Amino acid sequence: MISRYGAVDIPLAPTASGDFAGDRGLSALLRFAGAVLNAQAATAWDAIAKGQPAVRAAFGHDPKERSFNEKHLPAMWGWRTRGTPNDWAADVRIEEGTISLLWVYAPAQQEHQRIREPFANALAKALDAAVAAGAHPSWIHPLDTALPEAFLTPTLLGAAPLLLEGNDLDGAVGSRRVISPRRVTLTASAVPGAYALDPIAITGETAEGELVTEALTPPDADGGWTLEGTTEVVRILSISVPGQPGAGAIALGHTASERALYDGSSVPQVGGFDRIRVSQWEPSVLVIQVDGAPKPLRYEAVQFTVTTREILERFTDDIAPHLELEGELVHEDGTPQGAFLF
């Protein structure tokens, strides 16, 4: 049995490049917030703080407890403050949680502080609207782009037939589920005369749980081509390659999310949130104690409270979809009702 709890795959898997270790949900929210504020608030903020982006950097920790550098300002920090797992219904396990986001202004003269203080209201409403919408064209997660080696990195072929499955699928996604259904792409390295013109069979699972096999036929023996499937799948189970006349190599990946290309990545989908909302915001002050300094440093900030809900999903393993179970239906009075097979 394998599971996904929010955006966390269980058994635990390596974190995708660019995400905070073990927390793609927090990473997605922070990157999204920074991209949206830089896109939506740039002109208004530049009129107040000339030459500064709205968000210069984003960090996944509490700046009062971990590293802080004034050179990064204005910046946004985010961290989880609470998680409450509970049974939502029979066989439905959820976690309701809270994430704190802290947007910190760069230092400024008192006169400039007075001018920019009301800007917190506009900033908060821009962020709330974006989180409520769930997506914005300014932010596309790397997993929503075309990844030619998502499932399988370049693998050498030879005269013997090859069946690749399970741990053989060594790409960034491998045999795990993608965040949204995609079409597969098969890429061959350019090696003259290395490829047979026989179909390469790729078996995957659709979002509805149906197993499908696509046969992609090489257009020539020399490689240097990329083939694209026609069926969208959420994971790959196996790749069956016939024997080849030469030592070519293939990689298996997926297409980009068409929705993300137009609307931006979905924060709930990428972050694994069943629900995500900005529930509160308020002006704040970040107080940092620096070793050797006569008094703490104080920075104007805006604190956001974001509430989330994540669901534990359980999936059958690679073997279960291939099992056939049979038995006999019997009425409560003991009368046989016939056999069943599924």
C-alpha cells in the first residue's frame, strides 16, 4: 500500500528540486505568494519603495528562530504552526493545519514608513484574492513543466528485450504519481542504426484507476526523436522494450500541464491542499536580537494566517491492479447466488 498525505508521498521520497525538504505544500504557497505579489503589486510598491521588488526572497522557516539577513528584505517567511489530524468520516483521515506567512519590509526612514504603512491593506487583499483563486499566471511549478526524464532517465538499450518497472523507473517522479494527468513522452538519443522499428509498450494508470498500454513506434532507426502518447496518465507502471540492433538510449517523461501554461499552477493541486484560505492578517513587528548589538532590531511586517486541510489518500500498490479475485455469492439463508470475478 502506498499513500499520499497532502503533497507528501508515503513511503517518503526525495523532495523535488526547488521545494523545501519534506514540505512541497509550504514551498508551493510561499513561491506562489512571492510571484503573485511581485506581479500584482509591483507598480504600486515601486511608487512607495523605488527600485525594490515586493518580495526579494522567500524562506521556509520562522526568522525569529532561524537565520535572518537584512540584505534579503523585503522578503517573505513561512512556517507551519499547527497540524491537527483527525477522522473526517469513516476511512477518511485529514489534517487541518495553520501556516504563518510573514512579509517583512526593508528598513526605511520614518517618513517613508508612514507613507507605506497603509500599503499592508492592499498587499493583504491581493494575496487573499490570489489564494482564493488558487492559481495565477505568474507562477508555474517545475513539476507542471515538460520533463523529458520525469519517469526514466536515459537508459541504455541492447540486443536483449528490456522490461523496466518499479525501482527501474529512476526519474524525478519515477513510479510515483504526478500531480495532474499528463501524456508521456519517449525520447531516443541519436545513434545511427541503433533502434528497431518495433513498438515500445508503456503501461500506465489513468486518474480513474484504469490501466492503459500505449505502443509508441520509432519513426526511424537513427534516434534523435521524441514521441508523445495520446492518453493522459497519473503514473507509469512499466516500459517494455524489444531487443535493439544497437546501443541507443531512451528516456521517458511527460508533457507540460496545459492548464498551468495558461492559468499558472494550481496551489491546491501542487501543494496537496484540499482547502486553503487566508483567514487573518494584521500589521506586525519582527524583533531580531543580534549578538553584540545594544538593543534588538525591529522591522515592520505583515503577518498572515493561512488555514489548510490535507487528505490522506491510499492507493493500491503495483501488484494489486493485476489481481483477479473470485468467489461465490451466498444469500443469508444459505442459498448459492452464483460466482463473481473482479
